[in-house]
Amino acid sequence: MSLDGSAVLVTGGTRGIGLAIAHRLVRDGAGRVVLGYLRNEAAAEAAADALRATGAEVDLVRGNVASEKVVGALAAAGPYRVVVHNAATGVVRSALETEDKHWDWTMNANARSLLALTRATAPAMERGSAIVAVSSLGSVRVLDNYVLIGSSKAALEAVVRYLAVELAPRGVRVNAVSAGVVETGALEHFPNKDEMLATVERTPAGRLVEPGDVAAAVSFLCSGDAAMVCGQTLVVDGGFSLPA
């Protein structure tokens, strides 16, 4: 595909999966990349430098994407040909150890923010544009300590379906990619990290998902080849979720 020098937005785009997606979109022809990030300035600057080295123009927007002010800043940096909502956060605890404030924080950042971001950016998007959300297997499977994040990802996928139907007549596609276990810095927040990494033993493909695998799926969903893919969640997990 070719993005023909267009502008793209990747929230949570300065590390891990988000950064891999940003690099892939530049490879696909994006001329300008806006990266949203929460707080790690060093990682953000390093990511921007790496992308600029490829010839792309890069802008950084710091803050929680659940914030109306941050959403406004991200939208103001558009218009965009592609919007990727990869930013994710959440409290990793068992259900009985959670509090209502943990629910609100997780749901707002992971699910509600997609709706707010779309309201702010979609009106300026041209036909043929795409919005992609990054989900996880916890949206449909029960994972240890994942009740809040899993619930927010299930809500995220529901929002994707509703947005897809509403925006399809405008020529804007909305889909999601659901990734299996990916070894990134995000895993450090899970007390059962070693068990999660051990899932490679029961993954039919014989290896863990890599950030580039997720980025490739996002690239496809943003391409003309996915013109009739609407409101779907594409699972990228090497077959992990298939066996009983």
C-alpha cells in the first residue's frame, strides 16, 4: 500500500507495538507521523529521532488520551489518513482486589478514548481513510489478573463495531487487531509474566507474536486490500486461542 505522504496518528506510539506500527506506516508511505504518549519523555524523543531518520516528519503529543485536552491536541495535529488507537493502560489485579476508580481509569483510557478520538478526528478524514484499534485476547478469554483490562478491551471491540457501521457510508473503515502475548515492556507490569511468556509452548506457530506481526496486520487493515473489511477484529496470535 502507499499512504502517499499522508499524516497518520498512533496513540501509545513511542514504544513496543505502537512504535512498530508507526515504522510500518512510514514504510507504507506516510509522510508525517503524530505519536501520542503518556509520560516517558526519553522513549518519546528516541522514537521520534528514529522515525525522522527514515525521512518522516514527526510530532509528539504527551498526555492521557482519556483527557479531552489531549484528544483535542491530537485532533488539531490532523487531518489524518490513518488513526491507530494503540494506547492502553490498566490496573492488573484479581477481580476482588479492584476498586471502582481502577475500573474508571482503565475503561476511560482503553475504550472511551477511542470514541472520543474518533469524534474528534473522523469528520476531517477523507474517503479511504482507516481507524484501527489494538485489542487483546483478554477481550474474549479469561486471563489472570486481567478483569479490568479484558473488560475494557471487550468494550473497545464493541465500540469498533458501532463506529464501523456509522462511518462506513463516509468511506472510513474501522477495525481492530487483537494480539496474542507480545514480549514488550508492558509485560513487566504482570506478576505472572513468566507464565505468559511460556505460552509459546502451546502456540501452534511455535513462537510468540512480535510487534512487527501486529504492525503488518494494521497495515493490511489500512490498505485498499481491506476495502470491504468493516468492524472486524483480526486476531494475531499464531493460533494460540484455537486449541481447547
